Amino acid sequence: MTQITLNIPDEELTFFMKLIEKFNYETVINDFAVSEEMKNLLDHRRSTSKKEDFIPWTEAKKQLVFKSKK
């Protein structure tokens, strides 16, 4: 697998995100640990959520807002 790290200027982030949305990309998170407390919280949210409030992942990705690291 090839990994690419990019430094995108803040003022170019919107343009860059629109550009990469045109490609079929997949987000991969490695070495991600979830505590037991977080698992319980997520289980609770899933059990109390309404199915009609769910949105597909493709739509959720469009709503994500990325903050730059400073």
C-alpha cells in the first residue's frame, strides 16, 4: 500500500476536498482503539436512534468539516 501525506493551505482546503470527491477514495484508520466507555456510549446511541434519522455514509462524508492543525 502507498501512503501519501499532503500539507494543504487552509485557503485551498475547500478546493482540494471538492477535487478528491471526484475520485473513488477510501478512508483508512489504522491503530484506532476504542475504550469500553466509548463502546458503551456508541451501543447506547445505536439502540436509541431512529432508523429514519440514519443517512448513508456517502452522504455523511459530504457533511464532514475538516479543521486544519495549527
